[in-house]
Amino acid sequence: FQVSEVHGAAFLGARCCRAFRVLYSKKEPDATASVDECWNLIDSIIDSLGRGTLNSDETVGNAFSLALSIALSFDGNDAPLLDTRIYAGTTSVLTSLDTALRKYGNGDHTDEARASSLANAAGIVLAASTSAAGFVADNSTPNRNVGPARIQCVDALFSLIGSNAFRKDPEIALVAGEALSDYADAYGSDSVVWESALIDWPDTYSEDYANNLPPHQQVLYILLRREIMDSSPHKRTAVAPALLALVGRAARLANSDSKFTKRALVAEVINHLAEIQAAFISLLADPKSKQLSRESCCIGLAACQGIAQAVARAGAELKLSDELSDSLLRSFGQTTNFGGSAMMETRAQNTQRRQRNDQGSGVDDANSITEPFGIDTATEVGGAAGLGEAALGAYREMAASALALGRSDVLYALFLLSISHPVWFSPGSRDRYSASALLGEFSLIGSRTNSAEMREALRPHLSKLIPRMLRACHDPNKQTREQMNTLWLGVTGGGAESRSAITENLLPTIDILMEDASSKLWRARVGACGALAEVIVGRSWKELGGGGPILDDDDIFIKTSTFNTIAAVRLLRLWRVAMRALDDVRLSVRESGEALARSVRSLSIRLCDPSASLSTPANGIKLTLAEKQEAEAYSRSAASTCLGWLVKHGLNQPCAEAVGVCVSCLLGIVDVVQPVTLQPVLSELIGALLMAMSGLEPAALNYLQ
């Protein structure tokens, strides 16, 4: 056979199976011979499609998987009853899918594309066979053992989480999670009473207990009690996308109609919502989590909040949403000793982490001998599971921004705007994991269907968000920088829109960043200096606050409101911040301070240059006489302010690099400033330059003299 013929036969047979199943589900049961013959043919077709998934040819195997998805698909949320006459074919299909998933998900035949196609088919077959879940064949019908075959196929889906296929393509975990969510939510009417549904989960994981649970409980129980506890980091972090698929489905249902909060899967997720949120936070704090896992946690946390809000709108558990938000904000505490912080680990977790790190690492036995006596010879890395505080810096900044605004819902907006993995923007996932689907139409951003609308909703809060985001965009931790740069583009739009947003909030942004540049936290100083170096580029005297010069530099210590601070005060404060950063004890702060010092030097020279102030604007409109006079006055104010401070303080800095920057700036100002402005300070300037020159002479020259 040619491949096209195989494809045609598979899809034609699948369409016939679906058409007959849909038609028969709408009619009264009929036991005539012709109907029995049709069901026998359907059973044979389904069996053939199942065996076709094992074909070694990838194109043929994927075609049979897709055909199988069509044959057993159904409309609506609840799967129709599976006719007993196709139990044998369904059992064969489940067995074939189990074998194929284990073959192409792990081992020598690993094929991530094939495993993804098989997982999609398995989810639909498991959902369609829900009504036969309790059927166990006897000796007379051994080929109709649907119940045990379903358990084996579900276990094969779980084996994809953290599998070899996941190592090649992490998106396979999300696909497996979608399949498991199809299985868990195949039949969720609130009128159905599930066996063992009201029994509390045991403290320790039990395989027999898991196999006897209904689908909506089984999947959650295995994810939260077995998979997330696995010692393999690949297996553990792969739980995040799978758990997101389950919680995301529940959030979409709950926000689409309040009646779905009583649905079996949604109700089960609501019962364990606090534990699910804790699991997402734990995975977010895991140092082994990659981009897809971290972003799955962000979306999952937003989905948890969406479910809580849907429950509140339904009239029950009104405080659930606030409790989840408070718990999430506490998780990103400011110190590792903060109660409930995601960065705080227990002694047992500390011991487990070190045991995992020591396995196969060639570490000597000194630590294992001394640790029971309280003597620690290992290097302290801090944080949850070895995670330093910097790795959660981006999320801590988001939480701090939401806390400063007094709007916890802003945090979820920032979470959703910080994602950048291509899978979330693919046609299949764009609608399933959008803000409107997860948070509903009644939240701050839930009614916004795209990033542009979400940015517009956050615009009133930009004055407080911009300084924090800019500082985090220049954090010394690479992961934090990347995540916050993505968030910055999401919130401001990037390019000219970002520059415009900064300009609209320039003065409060500069003042807050200058305050952060003097923080006791060195990471905050690095980020603030780097942000200031970019923000002040190309700014005019009027944009910095306008006003006249400052001849008494003690005025810069007087605290004033943001909009009452003149440009001269702000410029001298920038010089003080730059000088302090150049003399910092931390190398990273000094490097960031060098960039800030260069920016402040360029800004000062530009502000003192009358020709720069009088240049024709970009729009081509010539300046009026009054505007020219104002520009000249601004340049004189800038020159008087800078010259006075640089001569008096700048050339007397204890740091040689700081003195070098001040000398370079002085020379630049002298080149461009008007003589009438330079004349009053000329005598002091010459003396100061001579003193500075002698102070900067190398030791070898002094020895020769």
C-alpha cells in the first residue's frame, strides 16, 4: 500500500466510526442484527487503528493516532456511554497505546513528536472509555478487560513526565497533562456519586489506593503525592506543565459558567487549591526548573486565583481568593527567615538536598561525618533546595510591586505578562491559557484579551511599577534580568513606547532609583545604578525639573517632594550616587557605577553646552526668542552648578576612578561653556586642577622628581 492509501483508509474509517457513534447516542438502543454487525465493524476498525499506532513508520503511526482521536472523539464536556459491543476493540487500543507510549517516550526508540501524537490519542480514548472504567473481564471474555487496560495506559501517560522525550522536548509534559485532564474530566456531572470520592488522602503514597480512585482524584493524587516528590529533577520539574493543564482546565470551566464549580474535577481542584498553589511555588523555587516549568508555575498561580474568584462569585468561600493572594505574597518574603517564604527550607529538606547533591559528585566523607554533630563543612548556598535569593528576584520584584500598589491582582497580571515561551502563543494554547480564560471577565485583566489591552489596564500603576522593573532589568542575576526584560516588554511595549512611559514618569523614577542606589542591599545598588545610567541619557534641564543653579551644595540634603525638586539638586544627587558607586566594596556595584558615571558625565556636558540647547528640535520647528533665552539660562544654570560641585567636591574624592571621571567632565565642560559662566570660578578651577594633577601622578614619576 502507498502511504496516501493508508492515510485515506484510516481517516475514512475513523469518520465512519464517529458518525455512527454520534448518531446512535441520540437514538434509543437497537439490538437488531444489522446494528450489531455495524458495531462489530466499528470494533474491528478501532482495533486496527490501535494496532496501527505501533507501526515503525512515523508518518503512518501519527496518521493512525490522529484517526483514533477522531474515531472516539465526542461533543460536549461529558463523554457518552461506551457501547459494550466495542469493549474488545477499546481494550486492544488501550493496550497498543500503552506499548507505544512506553516505546517512543523512553529508551532507544524515543521520538518526542510520536509520543506527543500518541498522548493526544490516549487522552481521548481514556475519556471515551470512562463508562467502562469499572469493567473487569472474566475468563470467558479476557479480551474485554477495559478497566485494567485503562490503568496501564494512564500509567504510561505519567511515564512521559520527565521521560527521555521530555528531555528532548519539554512541551511533552504539557501534552501529557492535557491528555490526563481529558481523562480526569471526561464525566463530571454533579449528580454522579463516585466511589471512594469522599475518603481523605493517606499521608503516604499508595499505588493500590491511587488505582481505586475516580479519574479526577487519581490524577491529582498521583501528581501531588508521587510525581512532585520524585528525586529526579527532570521528573519533579516536569510536573509543573502537567499540573497546569489540569488546573487550567478547571479555571476555564469555572470562569465560563459558575455551575461548573460543582463539576467533579473543578470541585476536587478547589478542595486542594491551597496545596496546588504551594506545589507551584515550590516548583518555581526549584533551582532545576527551566523556562517552561517556571512559566507554567506563573500561569498556574494565576489559574488558582481565577478559580478562587469564580468560587467567590458563586457565593461560597468568599475569603479563599484573599487567602491565596496573602499566602502567595508571603511566599516571596524579603528574607529567608520570613514566615512561609518560598526561599526557606526545613532541616529535613536541607539534609535531603545535600544528600542528592553529594550522590555521585565525588564529595569526600568529611561532611557526612561532621554533619550529625552540627559541624557543617559544606558551603552554604541558602534558599529553598539550594536556591539563592537572587534566583527568585524577578518574582519578588513582582510581588513587591503589587504590595506597594495595594493590588494583589496586579501580581497575576505581571505573571501573565512575563511569559515568553513560544508554546503559550501557539494556536492550540493561546486561548486555553489566556488571561480571560484563566481569570474570567471580572478581574483587572481578565477582560483583556491581549497584551496591549493588559498594558492599558496597568497604565495607572506605571509610576510605581517602572522603577522596580527597571532596577530588576539590571539585576546582577542573569535569570532575573531575562525574566524582567520580558516583563518590561510586556508591560510597556518596548521601543518608543517604553521610552515614552519612562518620560511620563521620569522624575519619580529617577528619585526612587537614586534612593535604591544607596540601599544596603548590593543587588539593589547594582540594578539602580544600571537603570539610572539608561534613564538619564539625552534628558534636558527642563525634564530634570528646571529651575536655577545651586551655589550652596548643602541644599541637596534638604528633602523635598518629587515635583518640588529642581534640576540642579537632582543633578548633584546623581553625581553623589555615581561617586559612591565607584567607591563601593562590591565589584559588581563598581562596574555598574562606571556606566552611571559615564552617563552622568555625558549628561552634564550636554546640559552645559549652549549649542546643544539651541539646536533645532527633531520636528524642524525653529525656537522662538523666548525659548532661546530660556535654553541659554538653563545651560548657564547647569554649568554653574556642575563647576562649583566638581571643583569643591569632585576633585577631592578618595577614589582615583571618581577623580578621573570628574577631571574628564571638567575638561569637557570647559570646552563648551560660555566664558562669562567660567570666569567666576576660574581661579578656583586652576588651583583645583593643579592639585588633582599632582594627586593623580604615578608613584614612579614622584620618585624621578
